[in-house]
Amino acid sequence: MSLAVYPGTCDPITLGHVDVVRRASTVFDRVVLAIARNAAKESGHLFDLDTRVVLARRALGNLPGAEVDIVPGLLADYCHRRGARAIIKGLRNGSDLDAELPMALLNRDLGGPETVFLAAAPGHAHLSSSLVKDVARHGGDVSALVPAPVLPVLVAALGT
């Protein structure tokens, strides 16, 4: 069975993340949404790692072939241990490609699998966890941007 790993901090998981997992699962037998620790963003996380995992599992529900896990260290090492055939990355725009391409090349140099880039669906190309948090922080309606199980937890965390 083919396995792909889709890494991200998912703080919070958005409908864009869910869409990438859903579409990747049409190409691969199994897709792991791998919640990553990102030291550069660690102090800026709204949700701790365990909460992000719980929310991601709720958001994916029982999507066939999808699972959620934690990347405890290097992504290339995690992929090797899991036997992943690919790393999945969603691209919203050219800036995403500029940021993701060096990581894809480095992961390959570190023994990781090839990276497969999926273009964002047009309806999700503007979504990012950061923008969702900004809108929600200011009392904006983000119900069309995040999975239903995420909305009340997000609103409660921000006190909006």
C-alpha cells in the first residue's frame, strides 16, 4: 500500500488542509496528516500539540485512508520510519512554492521521499491558519473556513 505524509502545524486545521488530505487520498492508499513541531512558530501557537492532533482527527472524521500523527523530529526520518512514498505539500501561490521547494530538496537529500505538490483548490487558495486566527480574533465569521468541529474550540480559545 502506498503511504504519503502531509506535514503541517495545523494551528488550526482549515478546510484547505482537509481538502489536500482528501485529494491526496485519491492518489495514495493512505495519507498521514503529520502534525509538526515548528520551533520557529512554537511560541506563536494558539493550540498545543495535543489539541491540534485532536482537532485534526475530528476534522478528518472517518475519511478513508486518512490518519493523524505527530512528527517528533525530522520529517525525512519520520517518512523513512513509516515507509512513506511521498511527502504532500499544498501550494496556494508562488510564494508557497518558493518556501516549499528548498524544503523538498533538503528532505530528499536527508533520505526522505519525493515531494508531491498539490495546487490548492480555488475555493481554498486564500486560506491559511494565520489568516483564520486573525479573522476570528477580530470577531469575524470563520465558519466557512474551518471544519465544523474546530469552530467552537477556536472561538473559545480566542474568547470571541
